[in-house]
Amino acid sequence: MQKLIRFNNTKIINKLFFTVKQYHNFLSDLGIIIAGKIIGRGFDFLFGVILARKLGPEQFGIFTVLNTLLLFSGDILRFGLNNSFLKMVSDYKREGAHEK
């Protein structure tokens, strides 16, 4: 016969699930982030249209190529440092070193 393992520790179970208030805060924050992204993309689009009209086709093409190279090289130069930083901070907090 197999023994059934029961979870009697409510602290662990409570950490696994959101409360209603936490869920509401999460959705509210998520909505703010999404709205900010949409507004930012709208401004990027408007900036591109205005810049294309002011510069003309040739100069706007040069600007676009240089901007693309700059953005692409930024991704390469970061080389995963964002993720490494997040991991180091979470390890630091988990070890409790911030409480010392």
C-alpha cells in the first residue's frame, strides 16, 4: 500500500497562492505596465512619422540603419547581464545577507 502524504503546513500552501488583494494588485500593476507599453509604442510611431517627414527618405534610411545597429549591438554587449543581475540579487536576498 502506498502512503498518502498530507500537507498540513498552511504557511507553505499560503505562499503558493495569491490572496484576492494580491491578485487585484497584480492585475492593476499589469494593466499599468501594458498601458505604458502601448503609450510608449504610440510615441515611437509618431516620432518615426515626424522624423521621416522632416529628414526625407535617404536621411531617414541612414538614421534607421544606425538606430538598428545601435539597438542590436546593445543586446549583444549586455550579453545576459540583466538576467545575471536578477539571479545574484535573488540569491543575496534568499541567503538573508541583506538582513545582517
